[in-house]
Amino acid sequence: MSKFWSPFVKSLVPYVPGEQPKLSKLVKLNTNENPYGPSPKALEAMRAELNDDLRLYPDPNGDLLKQAVAEYYGVQTGQVFVGNGSDEVLAHIFHGLFQQELPLLFPDISYSFYPVYCGLYGIEHVKVPLDEQFQIRVADYARPNGGIIFPNPNAPTGCVLALDAVEQMLKASPDSVVVVDEAYIDFGGETAISLVDRYPNLLVTQTLSKSRSLAGLRVGLAVGHPDLIEALERVKNSFNSYPLDRMAIAGAAAAFTDKAYFQQTCKAVIDSREYLVAELQKRGFEVLPSAANFIFARHPQQDAAGIAAKVREKGVIVRHFKQERIAQFLRISIGTPEQNQALLDAL
């Protein structure tokens, strides 16, 4: 029935998320979900919202959550934007900040939603190659541009860019918005939020899907100069004026107050990651240095697609990307020690 479509829809190439299998017995190490549940305080706060007030609209501004984020990071509430997962926040960024005359820059190996948004919003872009070690070369971004975006740590490689390198990039493009997509920052990187007061062109996005174990809640945020936040609010209020529901606002806000649980689960993931890296290296794998809750690995003698198919037969799913430069890599999410052992046994 495509005759009813708007013309631009025919040319869209949508994002393809990682497989969500229906079989419960599979060990799922393919979508970077946190193996540990959400903070008990977050669950308690959400249960408290299960009452007759659900007949009422939620706070359109999500002020309770903005306040929690602002207090956690030591910024003002006017520097915080919230939305339905960081993907929705990113969509508003592409729509509201990146439709410029000059092309948007992002890495050639990066989050595959970026080119999808460029297609959706008609944004010219240039993919900047990572170096031979799959690292971002800051100097390659010091050129005329209509904006820069990159994940830090990068996805799917897991490699992190040091904060001083991020600052170099900001200094080199003072007239462009630089977006640092920090979905995985809590597993080994240093957030760039500490730089937002010094660089009005910096916008940092984060999600509660990974380190806060709330992927099922869909909560994301951005922190930056109030002028950038105002642009996002204008787009959001022209698109969906009540993006976060009552339970999402309450649960997400409570998650930010439970620092002890957050630190405990992040440490558990990091410890498991280091163990898994060592065990894979013993089996001949090359593993890129990761600061995320996943690792990116290849085996010099074995085909990646073949490995993925064989471990799946043994009940373990990992992610294989077909993109040319990384076709021999597997992205493996960090699970519980038992799940990680299941992968090692399958290998």
C-alpha cells in the first residue's frame, strides 16, 4: 500500500535493533542490556505511582527527574533535557541542531542510528574513518562542519576518548554543536558534563538503559547550555508534549539517588568485563580496549559470522555486524558471571 506513503518514506533505511528472541532459555549477550536489575529504590518509586493518578497527565517538563539529574551532576535544571530514551533525545538533536548548511561529522564505525536520522531529516553528513586501531582521531574533525557527534565510549568498538581529547575537539569547532553520546560512560570513561559550563557548543547525552538497568523504561537525557536545551524543548513541544510517563519520571529520578547500588552494579560489570577479556585472549581472540558494558573481539583464524552461528546453536547470542571494516568482529555484551561462563563454554 506504499502509494499512500509520503514520497520521502520510500528512501528511508530504518535502524535495525539487536535481536530480541522469544525463547527464554537463550543467554542473550547481543543488546548491551545490564545483567543486573534496577535499583530497588527505583522499583519502589514506580510501585508508588501505580494508583488512581494514572488517569492524570504526567508533568510535561519532567521536573522531578530534571532536578535529580541536575543535583547528581552539579548543574542547573535549565541545562537538562529529558526524553523517551536517548534515541528520542538524539532525534530531537538531529532535527533541532544539525540541519545546517555544512555537513555533520561522525565516525565511520559508530552508532548506526546516526545515518538513519540523517536520512529521516535530510542532513548531509561525512563519515570520518577511525584509525587502524579503531580509535577516533581528534585532528580529523578540525575542519568546517555543521556539527559533530560521536559515542564515548564508541559503539560498537567500546573504545573511549579521554576528556582532554574531547576538549580539543570542542576548541577546534567553537561555532558548531559537538554532541558526546555517553550511553556507556559509566563503565570506564569520564563524563564530559564537567565541561558544559565552559563550552556553550557542548551537548552531552546519556541513557538510563545501560548503567541504570532501566532499558524497559525508556529514559534518556541531555545536558548542555540553556540555549541548546531550549532548542530541544521547542522541538519536543512541537512533537510530543508529554514524553515521559509518571512511572518513568519517578523511577528514573529515584535511580539517580541510589548511588551505592549504581556503583556496586557498575563495578560488577567492569570486573566481569576484565575477566572475560582475559579468558577470550587465552583462546586467541584479539579484543579492543573497552570502557563499555560490552567488548569487541575477533579471532584471527575463525570467521566471526561462523562463531556467532555456532555459539547460538549452544544457546548463546552475540551480535555480528556485516559492515566491511568490522565484519570479522563480534560485539559481546557483559552478562552475569554465569552467562559469561556459558559463552566461554560454548566457545
